Amino acid sequence: MAVRRVVPNIHSDAVQESREFYGLLGFEEVMNLGWIMTLASPSSPTAQVSLMAGDRTAPVVPDMSVEVDDVDAAYAAVLESGAEIVHSLRTEDWGVRRFFVRDPNGRVVNVLGHR
């Protein structure tokens, strides 16, 4: 399986102010679902940061997102390893198939693929 991009997820109670701050660094809004906003560099579109007030469809805000080309294979590998699944594999109505897993440091990783 191949990694397509890695995006830090920043929990923010001030999403608009955070958007303005990251705008100072050259990021522009590329997605806004109300509860999650993704900003990207116009010159390097895979350089991204996501701002989250909360995750509407999962129990926690993940620390980072890793987009892979085969989320089902990633899920099988993680299950086999015995790592803790925080949010089981599912297809979300907003266009991604994903699951959350806890890494050895306790960080929650959102592993996803776009449908």
C-alpha cells in the first residue's frame, strides 16, 4: 500500500481565527464541512493542515490523518498487528472510507482513502 499524504489535525475552538493564522503562512481553504476545514498550499497541494472543532462522525479528534491507496489493506494489517482500533472501518457519507488506530505513543491516527 502507498501513502498519498499525511495531514496534521489541529483541534481548534477558534477555527476561523486558526484559518486566518495559517493564511498568513500561505495556506488556503480547500474543504470546509463546518466541523472540519482543510487548508492547503497552492504551490504544493498535498501540504495540508486540517482544523477540527470536533469530529462529527467519530468519538475523538484524531491527531493526524494518513491517506493511503488501500484503506482495507491498511485496516487488515493494523488488525493483525493487535493495535487498538479507536473507530472501526466505515464509509462516511462525506466521501471517505476510514478508521482510527492508536499508535504506540497514544496518538490517534485517522487512516483514510477517498471513494
